[in-house]
Amino acid sequence: QVQLVESGGDLVQPGGSLRLSCAASGFTFSQTAMSWYRQAPGKERELVARISNLGLSTNYADSVKGRFTISRDNAVNTVYLQMNSLKPEDTAVYHCSAQPTVRRYWGQGTQVTVSS
């Protein structure tokens, strides 16, 4: 079955950096675009970044452009989100997501808290 397991969330000061990882299994990773979403308390889930199956194309939310970088390693079925210059408004639970079939799958999420 499809599994998405995120890691790397933490408490970090404003201006700091974190790298999130998402280990995927149960589907053909190299044929599947991957995405990172986030959901802050009281807010709707939003798309943060997306990467095509071979990593040749990426897209970002305007709020994170220039600060976040999505990447993937198809040899180890893992997608990453490098987050730099973090702001308090980046505080959220971050989920990776894949849609290898008609169904979209979600990981359990990892908490990122940006606070001094």
C-alpha cells in the first residue's frame, strides 16, 4: 500500500532553516509528481511546492518563492523541502502528497514551528 512518511519538522527561530524529507513506498515513485502542502491552525490546507516525476519542473506558492526548494531523489524514493529564511507565518503541519492513481495520498505530516 502507498505510504508517505515525513520527517524533519522542528521548532526553529525566525530566519532559520529546516529540511523536510518524505519517504515514499507502495507506488512507482519515479513516475509520480510529488507535492508538499501545509496547514496552519484555523486555515485551509495550501499547496507549497510541487515537483514533476523526474524533477525537471517545479512550482511554488508565491509566499515561499525564493526561500523554499523542493527536490527529489528517485534512487531512494524520497522528496525533500529545503526551507530557508523561515518566518512565523510558515508555522504549520507540512504534508507530502502523491497521486499515483485517481486517488490522492497524504502523509501524516510533520510540525514546523517558527518562533523566537
